[in-house]
Amino acid sequence: MKSVERSRGGGGEPARNRACYRCDRTVAPSALFRIEIAPPASLAEKYADAVRYCCEGCAAGMNLSDFSDRWEAAARPRDERSNG
């Protein structure tokens, strides 16, 4: 998953705020997750590919976001960071 802003590669018009598809909260593009879904080949005739946008809280609630190495390191206890 990428934020909407990163997936556009910059440039052009700034993206407008969107609503999270799960909670309908209006969110700035830089804080939205873009979720792309593609069904397996066995279900492709029944289901189409889809793109949805959701906020940070909903992505976390669905367990779809991983923290960056920098955030994880900062969250470790100080003695664990120095022994790393």
C-alpha cells in the first residue's frame, strides 16, 4: 500500500481530499492509503479488480499497515535499541 500522494509520483494538480471508504471521514490525500484488490484467477469472472482509499485508522483496524523500521526502532525500549 502507498499513500495516494506517493502513488501519483508528484506533479500536476494537487489531489483533492477524499472520504475514507470505511468511515466516510474526509482525509487529505497525503494521509490516505490506496488499497488495490485483484481476485485470484479462479474468481476473476465473478469479481472485478477494485481500488479503494481509506484513512490511517481504518487501515490499522484492518491490520493492513506495517510500521517503518524507523518507527519500530523508536518504539523499542532504550536498552534494546543499544544492544540491537
